[in-house]
Amino acid sequence: MRHTWTIVFILLLCSGCGAKGGPQQRASARPVIFEVVTVEEQAKAAVAEMPTEFGVPIENDTAAWSRARYFLNSYTESGVRLDEPLPGGGWRLSNYQRIDGSSKQPAAKKNSDRFEYLILKKPQGDMLLYRVLCRPGTAARTISNCQENARNVARFISEGNLELSLLKR
């Protein structure tokens, strides 16, 4: 008998759902709010949120460092021109030669890249701390896009996503 009353109670509750002022009527009275976002806007937001200093777990370092080298070799005219250890641990990778000339890399032709990148990594506990820097190259003196490029490259190194539509060259 107890189950019968439970079923009756549930039926009574459900029968009131379609009544005036019930959930169905109230839902249709609410305006539908949505936002249209383009793929480019989504990409721009993702790049803008990426810090230029980030941690990479040790087990992911080989892939991340390979992406850093790939970026410099594929998307800069000069490619990798500086690849050396840092004093005190870590590593430095760049598409431009150090000014002080202390690099063991052979001197190359003058850099014609519009943007020069410096990618650093240092061990920090069970992670490697990466830092991506971008500055105007000799062929151009524009600073406005350096930060966006650095964030885009940082995202590529960290996650493997490079937004070519946003990369200024």
C-alpha cells in the first residue's frame, strides 16, 4: 500500500508541471542568450591567456624543446643560431647570435628576421621552467606584436598549438 501512495504522489506532482506558471511556461518566457565567437577570436583569446613563463613536466621536456627548435627553424629566416647551456643549469635557444660573441656557434650572416626569439629553460624541482622572449629584429622596429608572438610561441611549446593566423613575421 505504501508504494501505491508513492506512485499517486508522483503522478500528482507531475500533473502540476504543465499547469499555468509551471516550469514549461516559465522556460519559454526567458530570452535565449548566446554569444557568437569566431574561431579567430577564440584563438586570440587562447593566445592572450598564455603566459610567456610556464612550467613543463620533465617527461614532456623533450617534446616541448623539439617544438621550440621546430618553430625557430620553420618560422624564422635565420633558424636556430644559438643553442647552448646556461651557466648554473638550463639551456638557451635563439634565432639570433649573442652580441658579446661568446657563443661557440659559428658566426652567421646578419639576422634579417623581423622578430628575434630567445627561449630559455631551467630546471625547477620536477619541472623545467620555460621563458619565451621576443624583440624586434634588425629588419623591423615594431614592438607592438612582440608580446603576442611570444605568447603564441609559448603556447606552441607548451601545448603544441601554433596560431599561424596570429603570428606576425
